[in-house]
Amino acid sequence: MYRQTLRRLQVRKGEWKDTAPKYFDERGAQGRPIPKSRSQIAKEAAHAYIGRSSKRGPVSWPLLGLAAVAAATGVSYYTIERERRLEKAMGTVVSSESGSDNSTRWSPGDGWAPRKFKLTQWGWFPEDHANTIPGRPAIGGTWSLVDMKGRLVTEKTFQGKYTLLYFGFARCPDICPSEMVKVAAIMDQLKVEHPKLAENIQPIFVTVDPARDSIEALQDYAKDFHPDYIFLTGTPEQVQKMAKKYRVYVSKADETDDGDYLVDHSIVLYFHDGEGEMVDFFTQSMKPSDITQKIHKAMTFV
């Protein structure tokens, strides 16, 4: 009661200031600030910390530093381990042709079949891939089919010529005709811009549907396309073997009740040099003009 009366008097006289809490004894003397309890001090400290931490984001500099250290450690471990394995592999040198005995053949490590090596102009390579130039995919190989005149045709038939090889089937409704028209545009452009190169390129069509694409069927089919094309077919086993070597996906699809069907297959144009080695391959999305430039560069090194 005394404190409230005193406060009213001070407010009227303009002496009252709303400062830190004060207390007054019964004699009316102004005393010191009311001391804070331990619980109040702890509470204020907690509120102050929460206020500061709420202004920070979820990522702090210490956390970023720890993440950087962990990443650097992982990269260093990977680099050291890779170099260690490379050194171990390079420690085994193949310097002579291996014999027929598996004990004299070289293997890069456990779980790898021993390989017989042969010296080629590019260095030592496994005998079954001795003709493969380093850096080129192991696609293609030996094969045998028949042309529209019933003659046996192999990969050696076109030795000395570059080839554009396409896998398709005569009853393909849209994609195969579109790709074959693309090849025709490539050949025509080469004949205009680089006639000497065009003379040394042979476009080839290989069916993936030998059950229906007989010699007679291909003869009729060939009338709608570029005259430079050579059409090949064969037994299902021959075609399957060749498609496997070129990693061509082939699957019968959408078969109807009357036995008609479509064939799903890879849409790739393979380009080989005069030795039968694959130089490049061209996908469906590539334009004829771009393919022509790549062919010109591959044949002239310009």
C-alpha cells in the first residue's frame, strides 16, 4: 500500500521512471535492484542462446569444415587404393606369347579367366581380341549371309571398302524406311561433295526377320530404296549369330491372331573401315549432314 501511494506521488511530480525493478523499505529509502534468482538467470541465459541460435541457418561453418575433411579423406583413400591396384597389375608384364597350358597364361587377378596373349602391331593383346585396336569397342566379327542373288556373303566380301551397316526388317512400318532414306541422303550428299569417297562406301541392309524376309521378299523390298544398297538374309541361326556380335537387340512384338507381328530391334547405323573394323556408329537422332561430316573426317582424317 505504501509503495503504490509513493509511486502515484512520483508519477504526479514527474519523478517516476520505469527502470529496473527497485524496492523500497518501510522508511521510504530507495534501495538497490532486486537480486535475480538462479532460476531466473538460467532462464534468461537460455532465452538469449535460443535467440542467437535461431538466427543461424541449418549449416554452420564447423559442419562445413567437417564435411570438407570427410570428402578429402574419401578422395585420398580412393586415389591411393586405385594407384596401389594399378601398380600391382602393372607388376605382371606380358612379354611373350603364352602357351596352351593355363599355367603359362596371364590373368589380371582372382576371378579372371587366364588369357592367351599374342603380339600385334598395337602391342600385346588377348588372342581372341588380337585384331582389336585399343579404344575401340569389340563389336562385329566374322559372319556369313546370302544376298538377293543367293550368293554367300561374308565380312571379307567387302574388304577394302567402307560399309554402312543397318539391321531392320522389310515389314517395318516406319522406322526402318526412315533410316534407310537417311542413308540414301548420306550417299547422295557424299556423291555430290566427295564423289571419290562415295565410291568406296557400301550401304548394307541385314534383316532381323529371316523367317519372312526371303530373297524374293527382299528383292521386292529393295525396289523402293537407294540402288547402292545390298540386302542380306540367311537362316535364323546365321542372323542371330551376327546380331549378337553387333549387340543388336531383337525381339518379336505385337503378334496378332493371324500370325503377323512386328520386330523390336536396335536402331543403329554401323560404319566400318576397309579392314572391317568399326570406325563409328550413328544413332537415330543424328542428322544426315552430321553423319556425312563424320564419315568424311574418318576417311580423310581432316
